[in-house]
Amino acid sequence: MEKHISSQFDAELNSISTRVLEMGGLVERQIQWAVQALLDEDSERAQQVLQVEREINELELGIDADLSTTIARRQPTARDLRFLIGISKTVGNLERAGDEAARIARMAASITESGHARRLPVAELRLAADLASGMLRRALDALARLDVDEALAIMRDDDRIDVEFNGFVRKLVTFMMEDARTISPSLDLLFVAKAIERIGDHAKNIGELIIYIVKGQDVRHAPLEQVETVVR
């Protein structure tokens, strides 16, 4: 009987994990489409991003409901409980990353409509966007494998996005000073850059959650050197 209950519990965990990865895949697609909408000045693509947002929100609600039911029914302890808590927080981070992608899409539509896209350093956001999207993809892969070494590597890479963001802001200020007509669309582009940075932050947060699940220690706000000690 206990073995039967255990196998049912494992099946529930696997089902939840699969849906979280599905949700993550949708968020990745959102980010890619949103950035492409900006680079290609494609308002229709931006609208597709907003349509996917509704699907992501529905997944979030469904996964949260299943998590609550599983915790109440199984009353898990130790690592199983940490896993469910970590998954719950991962879902929240994915939903917020999706919100940032939707924000990029809305800004892309606004910049396209302004007609100033070609005057702005839009293409220079590609590297930061690729970094953020890549971090999120790696975070989901690491979650599937509960790979703390990869989680640590993702946390280290967050600094690269911060460097890109700061450099882009300096360049954008120069554009606004040289041509006052670009101030409004440049501010939209600044929101895009900030949204990309936040997507990287959410990937980093998922990395922290993986370490929490596996090692049982909350490494949020901890210096990287301390996190390295926990992992090793």
C-alpha cells in the first residue's frame, strides 16, 4: 500500500514538473517573439506575445491549484516539501518573466508606431536578450536535472546582463542628448532593456531555488562566494 501511494505521489510530482517545463517553454517563446518584434518592427508579432500571456496565466493557476492539492493530500516532508515549495516559486518567476516579455512586446509596438526605431540602437539589445533567454533556458534544464553546478553558473552569468544593461543605458542617454526627438521612444527602449535585465534576474532566482531544493539552504541574498561553498 505504501509503495502504491509513493508511486502515485511520484506521478503527481512528474506531472507538475512537466507542466512547469511546458510553461517555461511558452515563456521562452514569448521572449524570443517579443525581441524579434522589436528588431523587425513587427506589431503583429508583438500581438502574438500578448496572446501567449493568457495561456501562461492559465497554466500558472492550474499548477498552483495542483501544488496546493498535493501538499494538502500528501503532507510531504524534507526534500519533497522543498521541491514543491521550489516549484511554486519557480512558477511565480516564470509568470513574471512572461510579464516582462509582454512589456517588451508593448514597448516594441509603441516604438514601431513612433517611426523612430531605425534612429535608435535597437539591435544592440540583441546580446542582452540572448543572454537572458539563454539563462532562462538553462535554468529550466537545470531544474529538470536538479543540477546545482549549472544553477551556480547561471547565477554567475547574471552579472554579464547587468554590464550590458549599464552600457546600453549610457549609450541611450547619448542618443537622447543628441536628438531630442528620440527622447520618448528612447524611454520606451529603456523599459525594454530593464525588462530584459529582469528576465535574467528571474532565471537567477530559479537557479537559487534549485540549490534550495537540493541542498536545503536558502541562498537568496547570499554573496556568490557563500553560494559556491554551499554547492561544493
